[in-house]
Amino acid sequence: MSNKAPDNNASISGIQEDRVSEMKELHKQYKHRARRLTAAVGTTQAAILLLFIALWETAGRQRWIDPLLFSYPSKLIKQLWSSMADGSIWPHIGMTVSETIIGFLLGTLVGTAIAALLWWFPFLSRVLDPYLVVLNSLPKVALGPLFIVSLGPGFTSIVAVTLSVTVIITTINIYNRFREIDAGYIKVVRLFGASRAQLFRLVILPASFPVIISALKVNVGLAWIGVIVGEFLVAKLGLGYLMIYGFQVFNFTLVLSTLIVIAVVATIMYQLVAILERKLTSGWRER
């Protein structure tokens, strides 16, 4: 009997090693398939974009579409290159990006702070709930002239328009998440003697982290909408002003090239938020 035990242990160890090696091979195959899928998706996306550009260029040059209204890629590139070379576009980009970043950050921070305040004071949340619904349903563009008259035409009123677009939706989304935290979990934490501040810091806020990150992503787009609308109304500098100027002088190539700049810069901002999300998520999990 004493001779068989080592044989059984060796057999079990061999089976475990075989399973580990099998799992490693399966994981390797999965990663290979995932890389192939990612490459295929990227290739398809690039092909669709290049095909669209080629069709647009051909349609504009052959006058299948009105080149005055829709222009075509080579004219847009020429317009962008000219404005970048003479430096005329950089102040507009700088102004719009600074307004967007400030509106984006303030909208997220203020919205989260209001959501925390509503969670902390249930009576206040019940009082303000119908007002939040009404404010969320209002067309925010209609508030623009009020901000311009009260704050003056300029940077402050544009940021205020941006905040009107971002704050309410951020508050509602995050506060709803605060309220959806498992009540049983909250009761258990309270039974252990946690104060309201500890409950918020250790339970409510960590559980709402994915929604807060989602709010950041949403606010990137909303901040751009608020800034461009504000610049349409009042600005004398910025990408929104360039678009209005292009419409006024019937330079639709300028309008479309400005749209391309907005799309590129907004995409960069969104990707930066996505990178921040991955880093914060990994750091939170390590904690």
C-alpha cells in the first residue's frame, strides 16, 4: 500500500499539469482569435472610411453632388492645411477646447455633488424631484439668451450654457444609481456601526463608480453640444463661430472643415476619458 500512494500522487499531479497546459493553450487560442477579430474590425472600419472618402471625392469632382454645398475631401484638406499653416485656426481651436474642458469637468463635478446632496438629504430629494424632471425636459438652447443677458456675451455665458446641458442629466443618472444600491447590503453595513459618511464613502460611491465613468463619457459629447450652441449665439472666437461665419459668407468648405476638426478633437477627448476609465477601474480593483 505504501508503494501505491506515491504513484497515485504522481498520477494526480500529472493530470493537473495536463489540465493547466490545456487551459493555457485554450487561453492562447482565445487571445489569438480576439486579436484576429480586432484586426478584422479595424480593417473593415478603415475600408468603409476610405470608400466613403473616395465616393465623396468622385461625386464632388464629377458634380454628382453640388460642390458648393457639399465640397469634397481634397478641398477640405486644402482649407485645413491653409488655415493651420497661417495659424488662423489655432486660436479658435484653443478657445473651444478650453470652454469644452471646463464645461465638461464642472458639469460632472457639480452634477455628482448635487446627486450626493440629494442622497444625503432624502427630504430635499423628494422636494426637488419634480423640478429636476422639468429642468431635464426643457430645451437647453432656449436658456442661452438668458445666460447671455445675465452673464454678458463671452466665455462665462458659453460655459453656463454647457453646464445647463450637462449638470441635470449627470445629477439624475448618478442619483438614480445611488438609490439603486442593494438595500440589504446597506443594512448590513449599518449593523456594523457605519456612519452615513462611511456608508457613502465605502458603499454608495464605489458601487456607483461605473455610472460616474459613463457620465464622463456622455458629458464629453454634451459639453461639445453646449459649447458649440453657445458659440453659435454669442462667440467671436471659436469653432462654432467659424461655422456661423462660413454659413454667412456661403463658404461651406470652411463649415465642413470645421466640423472635421470638431470630430477629431471630440474623438481625442473621448479616447482620453476611455483611457482614464481603464486606469481608474484597474486601480479600483487593485484596492
